[in-house]
Amino acid sequence: MRRGVLAVVVALAGAAGPAAPASAQSDCAGAPTVFAVDATNGHLAELALCPEAVTRGTEVDAGDWRVYRQIVAVRDFEAVVLYAVTADGQLLWRRQDAAGAPLSPPVRVGASVDWSQFASIFAAAGGYLGAVEAGGTPSRAVRMYRHDGWTVGDAAMSEAAPILAPFVGPPLTGLVWGLRAESNIGGLHFRVWRRTGAPWADVWYLNGRLPAGLYNAVGIEPSLYAVDSGGEVVLMRQPPLPPKLPVCNLTPQLDWRIVARSTGGYGSVIAPARGGGWDATPVPLAPPPASCPADIGPYEWQ
């Protein structure tokens, strides 16, 4: 049966179980890097967070990144491509060739689209951006844009078929290509699929609460990131399941824990998407429940 019905804006959930965050400073070798915007001057820093250690932020751009409506990123092996939406709806592309390196100058891409019209955008995979249409009607969609020259900043982008249409949920955070979409909203993490035989084409399953007092939660499983009230960037993961315990394929429903944190001073965090995309395809149908409790059911948005 359904767990419940939530409003589009969900109140922050209660804290998850305590976990000891790492405090040592080191190179944190091999940890994926994220970007954070300085809350005071808007400069962009790069950080590596892992459960064992945390690196201090390395400034990679001295511009004011607080002016952008939204910033998303996608990883290209050792390089990262960042997209930023300006106040007047332009989409700017920048590339960082290696960790800690400065960014390339901005290049406008996708000039035929007013990017300010969307409730949110997300990096779906290399060469693809998802865009959630604004408004609360079920006629809206999650549109997909293909950027063939995404690694070099070619200006041209083309629109592919929507990956969810119609769509009634809140903004999405990311896409696990060919598997599902995900969202972090109101202190909750969701897995999102497509469904048939129902009024709406998106179906949401709660997959754990985030610790209280966090903002700007981003990322996809198994690592989520957010900023706390002190401006620290935190890394969150779900605790491991006991051995031989059957795992519900729709959601293990494990609350997220903070396993590492940076020093303070940041206002937002950007977690690069990973993986490549080939052909833009709809989000897959929700799989039939396997090893799930009888009371597991989807949330619906109104």
C-alpha cells in the first residue's frame, strides 16, 4: 500500500543515526571531487571527500558563482565539464582538464533555448542535460538535450525525446543511465521510475531520510553531498546492510549518515555526474517488487 502523500515541498526530516565524520586532512587519494561555491565571495573551490579523510578546498575559479541560477557538472575521465545557467537564461560551458586545474573561459552553448524556463536542470550523463519543466500540471515533462560536442564546448545542442512525460513530481537531481532517476528534496532521497497504466508517468519510492539541517543536497547513490548550517560540505552514505539480509529492489529504506565533512564557508555544492550516454531513452519502468515488505508503496505528489 502507499506510504503516504506528500506536498511538493516537504519539511526537513529528522536526523539519521550518528556517525563519526572524518576530520583528518590528507590527499584523500582516489576520492571523487566535488565543487563548492564560497558563501562570502562566490569563488569556486574543488574538494575531495572520502570517509577516511577530507582535503581542503582548492580554488579553481575566482569569479562570483553565486550569480548563477543553477550549476551542474559531468565528469570526463580526469576532466570535468560544468554548465551554469545565467539570470537571463543563457547556458555557459566550462571545462577543467584535471583535478585542481583552473577552468577554461566560459562558452555559451544551447543558445536556442531559454534555460531559465526550467524548474531545474541536471547532468544526465556525458553529452546529455535533463531539464524539468516548471509548473505543477501533469502535462509537463522532463526534457532531454543532447550536446554532441560536450567535451570541447561546441555551441550546438539538440533536443531528444523526453525521458518522463507527463511528469508531476518535484525537480530531479540526477539520472543513473538506463536504470532510474533520483531526487533529493525536503530532507529525503527518492528513487524515480516510469510507470504505465496510471494517470502519471513518474513513480517515486523513498530511499532514506537525510540528516536534519542540510541544504542543497545533490548527487546520486551511493554518495550524496550537501551543505550544513555552518557552511561545511558533507558526504553522506547509507549504512551497510547486514549480511544475507534480503534487499528490496525498490528501496532498502536506510537513512543516510554523514561520513565526512569539509571546513566551513560554503553556500552550495555541485557533484559531477558520471557515466556516458548513447541514445536518450525514457526512464525505465519501475521493476516488479522483489524481497520487499508488503507495505512498500510509492509516494505521490500533489
